[in-house]
Amino acid sequence: MARRTLPVTAAAFATMAALLLSACGGGDDSSSDDIKGADTGASSPSASASASASSDVKRPKITIPSSFQLTFADWTSSDAAKQAVLNDAREELRAGYAAIIADEPDGGEATAFYTTKPGLLQAQQWIKTYTDKDLSVVGKLPVYDPKVILAKEGVASLSYCTDESKAYSKERKTGTVAGNPSGTDPKVSYTITIVRNEQGVWLTDTVHSQRGGC
């Protein structure tokens, strides 16, 4: 029940490497002054501005029933800017699963709120792999080991893992529950490109997954 079926491509790895280089100030043409949010201190101007702008935004309410436990381990950072990325990425993922459970193939208001236009299209394609087959999800899905890389102003990359060992699809009509086929690695790694909009909300733009990549 991987969130996306797109593999982590060479382009995705190249993007990650570029972001890491920018965040660390590794380029000859770059300095720490040129990289907004590159400092790890929570008191950096860009981090404070981002947190302030984001906190004023009215966010959609997302409800997930107790039959599906989506948990986020160590989903915290001492850097305010990175925490803002983690917060909005978490809500985007929660919105997608809420849409699957509610049988909303378009993703609903929350998915649209937390994605760019290309990101929304990709999310809808994923959601429809369930709704088109009249499936929902149940069980437990831990999301863990998040790593945020801040590049230049308004661009970030997030990687994390999920463990599908106790997560299942469920047929709506019959109630039949099924997990991954025998022999399938339950752990999936994700690489996500995220951009910040004018309101300070971090929007998921692209998602790549690799089963067994954790």
C-alpha cells in the first residue's frame, strides 16, 4: 500500500544532492548569506518570518478514524523553519489518507491546500488507486526517520520512511482486509520536494518512493 508507485529516480537524487550542497554552503559561488534558512538556529530571520506567516493561515481540519493509526515518530526539529516543513508535510500525508478513507478521489479540500498543482495531480492518482477499486485503509502505519534539507528561500526536500507491516487495504462492500503480498518488503522510503507559498505554507510538489529503501 505504498503511498506512491514512482521510484526514486536519478533526477530525484540529483535534486537531493543539489539541495544538500546549497544547504551546507558547499558551492564556490554561495555564501551563508545567500542561503535563506540554511542556519540551524531557530532564531534565524527566515525561520521566524516563515513561522509567523504560516501560523496566521487558517488550515483545513483533517479527521482520520481510529481504525487507521497514522503515527509520526521523532517528527520534530529545533529549527523553526524545518519544523514548519515537517508540520505541513505531515498534514499533506494525513489529508491523502483521510481522502482515501472518506472515498474522495479528488483528494478533498485539505489535499489541495497542502499541494502544488502538479503535487495535487500526483496525489489524486495515488488516492484513485484505492477509490477506483472501492478500497479503504485500516491498521497502523508508522512514519519515521524524517530528514529535512533547506535549500534557498522557499525550497526544501524531505525524506522519511514508512513501515507497512501492520497497514492493510479494506474492501468497502465486503470488509475483506489484505496486506502486501508475501515476501514484499514492508518498508518504503520517500523523497519529497516541497515549496513554500506566499502564505508561508509548505506545499508538496513531487513525491518519489522506493520500496526497501529504508
